[in-house]
Amino acid sequence: MGKKIYKYDKVLCKHFGKRIYALRTNCNFTQEELAFRANISPIYMSAIERGITDTTISTAKRIAKALNVNIAQLFEND
């Protein structure tokens, strides 16, 4: 079998990153602090916020918990 190539929705990733940034700054967290609370690397947190990487549901759940919001709030419009 050939290798499957999965494409991710760049618009969704950008929106998700902007939403994480807005929620993080609203909580007065640095990227490093949010990354620590979500148990992910600061470099990965930066990539998520910049919308240059796709992430997993479990990572989104950890970010939501660290921000003390429901996971659905990570996808809401501003």
C-alpha cells in the first residue's frame, strides 16, 4: 500500500491558533506557562498559535483544561 498524505485545513488551524492566543492573553498566561499547564512544549504551543501545525483532539482538550474553558470554546468565533 502506498503512503497516505493527509492535508489539514490551514484556515481552521489559523483560526484555532488565533483563538488560543486570545484566550491565553485573556488569562494573562505566557506561551510558556500555557504550554507547561497543557503539558506540551513551548515550541509546539507557538506553532499551534501561529496556525502552522495541526493538533490532536487530546492536545486541544489539555489546552482547554489549562485555560479553564470547554473544548468547544476553542473553536468559537471572536
